[in-house]
Amino acid sequence: MTEALLQVEGLTRRFGGLVAVNGLSMTVGPSEIVGLIGPNGSGKTTALNLLSGALKPDSGAIRLAGKAIDGLPAHKIARLGLARTFQLVRVLPSLDCVENVKAGLAFRERPLWGEAATEEAIRLLRRVGLGGKVDHAASQLTYIDQKRLELARALALAPKLLLLDEWLAGLNPSELQDGIALIHSLRDEGLAIILVEHVMDAIRSLCDRCVVMSAGTVIAAGPPASVLADVEVIRAYLGD
Ligand code: ADP
């Protein structure tokens, strides 16, 4: 059996007495889109922070492409091929779009500089639908365009695995359709994706599998059609 791209085993993180992530085990295969879903406070963002190295786990193992990454600093994990976007968009507001993406290109395993970096930044900006705004300051962009920019910067790391934290939240219906199509096309190019998302239509149309968390624990996992029908999942969402 070939090893999964991402293998998570017994991942646990406490904040004082609270177990925010409690023994999370999951895998993500190449070109697979896995949804991480669950009500607010269930541990999804903490899980992403553990995977990306923003937080250190208390216990558990994380392997990316066969290499142990738990405990490594975030920039090393990024260099090994794991990139993310944030729930609250983080762009460099005073810099233009090209410079924002070049900041990502300088951080990847094989950094790009100068003219090559500018060309690659423009290619990535076109890729996410910002081809007409390459010289706009990030602070002048609309919300959706800031999200697109943040995605371009994540793609600049040439990731194998992309973590999207509510990337589709707050979009209008037509922006949502564009966003879903964009994520589909990234997967078609070979990228694996973990999607933390509340937008059910997006989960249904994008995810190969879903992992459902409640109070730090996985309560269901499987294809979205079966998981979303699961009684326990519905209970966790309704909170009864
Ligand atoms: P979700 O992303 O599913 O909404 P979170 O991972 O943000 O859930 O939070 C899981 C639990 O951990 C919540 O109870 C939250 O209050 C708690 N938590 C998250 N981050 C911290 C922190 N830095 N310090 C203390 N508690 C935290």
C-alpha cells in the first residue's frame, strides 16, 4: 500500500484543562480533498494550527510525504510542502499583489528571486483570477480578491497539501461558484486539500471525504453524502 500524503495519528492538544483536539487521526491522499467540519469550538482551527506548525501538539504524530513534521517550526513545514490560508485573511496591505506573492516565492524550498519571481507571481495571480490587478495594493482589494491573493501566496510555496480555513466563507453566490471551480481545478492539478468549511454546498461538491469533529473528537468520517446524513453529525450541528 502506498503511504498517504498526510498521516495524522492520535494528535492531541490541550489548553489548560480543555482538550481542544483529542486523539485526532486522519489521512489525506494525493489529489484528495478532505473536509474538516464540525460546530464552532470543535477543534478544527486548532487542528490546522497543529498541522501547519503554528501550535505544537502535546502528543501524536504527523507525517507529510513520509517525513515526521510534528514539532517542526511553521516555516520548515511550509518548505516541506504544506501551505495554508487563514480564516482572517493575512495579506501585506501596503504591498501590491506581485510583491505579496513574491514574499511567498522567497520562502519556498527552491526560492525564486528577481525577474523569475515576478513572472511566476503574475502567473499565480492569473491562476486565482487576479491577472488584471497585479499592481494593485493589497489594501485596495475587495474581500474576495484579498482571499484570492492569500491563496496565490500559499500556492507560491508550491505546496503538496493546502489547508484552506473557511476560504469560501462570506462570498456571494457567484463568487462561491467561482471559488468552488478554482478549488476543483487546483485538485485536478494534483494538489491535496484540507477544507475547513461551513458552506455545505461547497463540502458536498468538493470533498472526497469528510472528517467531522465535535468537542475535539472525531465523531464521523466518510464520503460527504453519508456523513452529512449521519444522525450524530446533525445533532452536533444542532447542538442537542
Ligand atoms: P473551531 O475551529 O472548530 O471553531 P477551535 O480549534 O478554534 O475550534 O477551538 C477549539 C477549542 O479550543 C475551543 O473551546 C476554544 O475556545 C479553545 N481554544 C482555541 N485556541 C485556544 C487558545 N489559544 N487558548 C485557549 N483555548 C483555546
